[in-house]
Amino acid sequence: MTLLSAPNISGNEWKYVKECLDTAWVSSVGAYVDRFEEMMAAYTGCKYAVATSSGTTALHISLLLAGVTRNDYVLVPNITFVASLNSIAYTGASPILIDIDKHTWQMDLDLLDNYLKSNTTIEGDSCIHLKDKRIIRAIMPVHVLGNMVDMDRLKKIAQTFKLVIVEDATEALGSYYKGKHSGSFGSLGCFSFNGNKLITTGGGGMIVTDSEEFAKKAKHLTTQAKSDPFEYRHDEIGYNYRLVNILAAIGVAQMEQLPDFILRKKEIDSTYRSRLGGMGDISFQQVTPGVNPNCWLFTCKSGKQKVLLQTLNENKLQSRPFWVPMNQLPMFVKDIYISENDFSNTIYSECLSIPCSTNIDDGEVEAVIDVIKKCF
């Protein structure tokens, strides 16, 4: 089976993990946690980074730091992985779902801007939803597949409507907008190191920020809010959300290989686009002007989605459909969904992700192309 997006364990992972085992530094403190955080801060251009147990926990803590609380609203695109919305639900807030741009598959900023202008008012430092008088506290852009929305425009909208930006950059390590790294535009940015991501720690996440206050608070909350270095005193509700040293060791080894991983992803992306472009009705995600994407998960669009998925998987070329739009999930079906053409459903119905692991060989890429060609 040629996997969709498999981990590439080809560097110092075994060496660094063995060091953790040999020294018994395997839990939530240790040199590799510190080193991993320092590497992520330096790479993203942020002043601080705090390692967490997953991208979801990074998002949850970031929303809490942003002041999101029960009965608030958070603006979020309708096409995303469910973790984005789960993290909002953990706070007691509700999402306002925004349909996507049909070309870039990112949050539609025209829809967003028009909705806020027509349905909100500013009172003090808060954006008030006119219909129910609830506060719209934050906006969560999701950098879908490593592409990014027009961050200049999104920042202006956020400033106008007093919204805190919490970036879901979980798919976008190595993606840049006008030379600035994803996750560094908002008050907080979040990354994931799940097994299918560009780099992996098996599971894990990271919060990045330029705020010392947020960084200290994030580290405090993710370590059960322990307030005394000796006694077991805790000063608020905390969470067991810290990344452990043994997984951070894998993360350090993966970070050392990140430039090569991104280069390989771009090669795969270029090959698929050049060889599949013009084949039948296949089309691709358009990159937002100004964005240099990491090309994380190669995804194409075709009316033959179901046939392609079935044929590829029958040939042991692991391929997957796109995420079900959030407004179609039973937990969120009653939440506000802003749309004119429901491009989210079109993308869901016609998109598929095909094998693009950083360690896929050229022969496997050719096999994917050949199977798709036969379907047309």
C-alpha cells in the first residue's frame, strides 16, 4: 500500500529518543522540549513557542488566552478538520461558519466582511452580534492544505471589528504569506505534529506568539496550573496538555529535516499539477497571491471523485475524500452558516487527496498518475 501522507523517519529520531530513554527524561520536562520550542520559535519568526500534546490542545489553550468564553462566537471557515470546531466547543463558545472561496478553498473574506458590516455593531472593545447580543470574540483562519488566506485583508477586518486572531496553522508549517510565516500574524498561532503532517512527533502541537504574557500563561495552563515548584498547589483549572520530552526529541530530529521535506512536497505538487492538469475535468486549489505554500497534502477536484477514490484504493494507492463541511456535522448543523453558493459542499463532493508522502518515490507517483489517467 502506498500511503497518503506517511511519516518520514530518516534522521536522528532513533538517536535522540535513545538519549531520552537512557537518561530517563521521558516525561513533560526535558532538554528536548526546550530545544523543540526554541527551534519552532526561530523557524516561525515568533518570540515564544509552547509545546502541547496536540494541535487541538494548542487551539483550545489559545482560544482561552484570547478571552473566548461561554456564549461567545468565533468565526471559522466551514471547510476545516473538525478539531478546529471542537476546540471552540471546549470553551463553551459557538462557531459562526463562513463558506470558502471556490478557488483558494480558504475563508471567503468578502462574505465575512459583508456579514460583519450588516450583522454586528461595536460597543467599546467588543463586536456584538445584533440578533442575540452575543460577543464575537475571535476569528480563526484555517490555512487549509498549507495555502493561506489574504492575511493583510483578514488583519484589517479583525482590527475593524475588534476580533482576536487565533491562527489554525496546523497544516501550514513552512507556509509563508509575503515572506512572513504562518502562525505569526495573529495573537496566537497553532501547529500540529500528527502522524500525517509535514513533520511529526506521533502526536503533538505547538503554540507560537510574540506575547510573553501569553507564552507564560500557556505553559502554566498546560502543566495543570501548578503554582508552586515544590508543593502541589494549583491556582486555577489547568490541563494536562504538555508535550513529553521523548516526543519532542522526535520533533527536533524532524525539524532538522524540514527544508528537505518541503522541497520534496513541492516536487510532488509540481509533478501532479503538470501531469494531471488538463486531464478530464481535474482542477486544483489555487494558491492565494503572495503565498508560498508548503504543499502539505496534494488534493485535486473532479466530478469523478468517487470513481477515482474507489479505483486508487483498489490499486493500493491510499486516497481520501475531503472533510465533511462543518455545517453538515450533527454537532454543528444548527450553528450559523454564512454562504451564498455553498462552495464548501462542492469542494467536499468533488475533492480527493492522493499519495504525497515526503518519502514516496517517483515510481509510486507515476503509478498514481497512471491509475487516474485510466479513469478518464
